[in-house]
Amino acid sequence: MTITITAFEHSPDGGRGLARDTRVRWALEEVGQPYKVRLVTFKALKEPAHRALHPFGQIPTYEEGNLALFETGGIVMHIAERHAGLLPHHANARARAITWMFAALNTVEMPIVELSTVMLLERDKPWYQERLPLVEARVRDCLGQLATRLGDAEWLDGPFSAGDLMMVSVLLRSRSSGILDEYPNLAAYVARGEARPAYKRAFAAQLAVNAGT
Ligand SMILES: N[C@@H](CCC(=O)N[C@@H](CS)C(=O)NCC(=O)O)C(=O)O
């Protein structure tokens, strides 16, 4: 069955791989599933046809036969459950990998997104200078604890899993702040994710859209 995802026609990051279609592309590449991409403009995101797929008017979405999904957590979980390669078979290890997916989205991505919001949208606000260090401290607090847990391990819990895919994707969004590099083991963990052939294919595919090649 054909899989179709949506992505920005022009991503605000210009193809740095930070738009959230990249993590879905990566998951599909890891499990070897071909997919098509429907590009959408910012205007089209908010129109009824797209909102029928995504109630919040965002990318990415995922269509497969009569199934339509939104939210990268739900999409990557679906891919990982349907195809081998992203979740361990053993029930407890599988539950832990899923837990890491939730931790990435619900614990780690939240302060990182807050920091990007402050840096992008609040720079001209009177509270910016006071607020920025507070939000940066929240990111450091979170990344510091994650770095301690990861230690010298290659991945978060045994072999690479959907939990790592999501965590690396989320951490990538903190790199431009410089904070990721304050934690060398996390920076190396992210680099290991980026070195995976499936990630490289996903990155190249989204870059081709944004570079117009
Ligand atoms: N929690 C959602 C977030 C989706 C999201 O924020 N998508 C961004 C692109 S990375 C978007 O569509 N932004 C445009 C907008 O919100 O208008 C997920 O993980 O899928």
C-alpha cells in the first residue's frame, strides 16, 4: 500500500532537517518502506482539506490506504509496530523503547521547543534578556540528566530503536543554540544517529526539496 507523507514546500529551516517530516522519513528509511511526499504551503496547511488530515494544521501527516495519521509520535510508533527494525521483540525492551520515544517528545522536546520559540519569536520583547537564560537553564537541566543516563552507551537502551530515532531527532533541534555541544556524549550520540545510512537518505530527500534539486 502506498505511503504518503506531507512536508513543507519550503521549510523555514531551509533544509537543515529540523522540520518534523525528517523523523518520519528516517523511520521509513530504517524499515525500508518506500513513500511519497505531498508538499504543502503554509497557506494550504490551514485549509480544510489539510485540517481533515491534521486538526492542528501542521506537517507531517501520514496516509496509508484508508489510514490517516498526524503527530510524529503516533506516526513513528505505527511504522515501528508494522515493520521490523525499530522496536525490540522482547516485551520489556519494547516497552522501554516506547518509553524513550515518549521521553523524547514529552520531556526533552518541550524545553527545546520553548527555547527556539523564545529565540525566534520573542527577541524583540522587553522580557527577552531576562527570560532567555531561564529557558536555557531548563534545556541544560534536561540535557544534563539525559547525558548522565546515556553515559558511554552507544544508544539509550541496547540496540538502536525508535526511542533513539526520536531522541536524536529532538536533540538535533537544540544544536543551533550551542547547548548540545556542552554535552560531548550527547553530541556524539546525535552524530551516531546522523551517520546511519537511513538518516542520511532521509536528510538528503528533504534537502532536495528545499534546495529545489
Ligand atoms: N507535535 C507535532 C508537532 C508538529 C509541528 O510542530 N509541525 C511544524 C513543522 S515541524 C508545523 O507544521 N508548523 C507549522 C504550523 O504550526 O503552522 C508532531 O510531532 O508532529
